[in-house]
Amino acid sequence: MEQLTDLKAILHSKRANIYYLEYCRILQKDGRVLYLTGEDKQNSYYNIPVANTTCLLLGTGTSITQAAMRMLAQAGVMVGFCGGGATPLLMATEIEWLSPQSEYRPTEYVQGWLGFWFDDAKRLAVAKEFQLARLNYLCKTWTNDRDLKQEGFDATDPLIRDLVEDFSGKITRAISVTMLLQLEAEVTKKLYKFAAQNTNFPDFNRDRDAEDKANDFLNHGNYLAYGLAATTLWVLGIPHGFAVMHGKTRRGALVFDVADLIKDTLVLPWAFIAAKERATEQEFRQQCLQAFTDHKALDFMFNVVKHVSQLHTSL
């Protein structure tokens, strides 16, 4: 069996894999974590490279053995239970996350976070950092992604360029978190309109309960982003309740704050593109996860959270 040090050799922010499994059994065999499926009356085994895996989502019809869970814990893999299609994850129903227990979890980030969180002015400054980082990430990604540019999602488009410039100034001048939330909602609404026009959905209306493809894919992609955000905070040891933007009474509010760093940049355009191309749920999920990998979304989340957790020393 691999040694504990080998299993944790790859940092979470550098790991390549997020797995969603359904209708299978996860077990440990010969020092490896495998999942077993029944196909055409035959059992098929597939390996899960735990040392290079960040998160394992277990959907409908899954079970896991104690031995497999122990090995996943040793590798520092986050294991969660979810519904079909990897949703719902952090909304609609309570999800049971199984987090490996260790006395050697990092403390510097949660200490840094709490160092500013109880100060309204410092918390507002960090919220602004989040919003500016979100816009910068969008500009960088939409400038460099050839596929998105071919679909019209180009940061050099005058509408997007003006939007980023206008709202960057408004974010800097905001005097309250409430004002930031209003600005965030305005930006997203304008991006929905831009995406809808690009992909020929002129009558699009954002409705989380709607059953059209675009809304469905937006919900699905957002849940995937929540999974990355939850993983980031779990690895850095920062409780989900210490939000800087969303309501402080919501247990998972900080997950939403962190997920917002990438949702508009990656989930939003691909949801509309996939809807236009009449993609299946699985095709969209694969495209979304590929975009997360291509643009190092998890890496970006880690860097932003680590950066702002240390900001209080200079504020």
C-alpha cells in the first residue's frame, strides 16, 4: 500500500481530478481505491488515482467501504454525497461531507481570516478584493480562451470592456457590503443578457426553478463551482460561516462567496453555449470540469483566499 506521505505528495490546488460516481460500489483492493460497476452482467473495476484527486462526489446508487474511506482520508480526498448529476450539492438539501481528521491542519489562514472578519471596515475591504479578483479573472480568461472567443465571449468586446471598467470603479468606491451585493447582481444580470444575445436566447430569464436548458446548466455548473469552493475552504481550514459578502446567518455563505470568483467567467458562458448546442447534462459537466482545469480555477480560488486571509496585517 502507498505510504501516507506519497498519497499527500500533490497539493490540493494542483490536483487534476474531481470525480462524480453513480450506481457503483467504491472499495479498496491491493492498495488502490477502485469503483465497481455492473455492465452487461459483468463486473468491471476502475481505478481512482487518489493522490491526484481533490474531491469525490457520490451520487445515486453508490456505496463505499470503510477501507476505501480510510485510504481516501489518508490521501486527503474530500468525499461528499449528492443527488443525481452531482446536484444538489450545497443547496436544497443538506450534504454530509466526510472530512479527514488531523491534528496537523493549517491554522495560519483561519487565524488570518478571523483577524479581519470581526472588523466591518476590513471585511468590506476583503469583499472588494473578491469582487475585483472576479472581474480580473474574467478578463484574463475571456482574453486567452480561444473557444470562448469564437463563441463571442471576448474581453476586448466594447460592452465587456466598459462593463469591467465601470464596475471596477464602483466596487472600489462602495461604502457597504449591501452596495457590493447590488453591484454584483448588476454585473451578473448584464453578463446574462450578453450571453443570451451571443447564443440566440433573446427571451432568457434567470430562474433557478425553470426547466429550460440554459437555466438547468447554470444550476448544474454552479453546484460544481460550490464543490470547488467548499474544497478550497476545507483544505485551508476556514469555516464556511465566515462570509464576507453573503448573509452571515447562512452556514455555507463563504462557499458562495468563493464560488462567485469563477461562476460568471466559466459556468455562465459554457451553460449558454451548451444550451445552444443542445448538449447533454454529461457533456456539459465534462466541458465545465475541463474549463476548471484549463483555467486553473481551483488554483485561483486557493490563491485569492490565501491572499485575502493575510490582508489584515496591512489594512
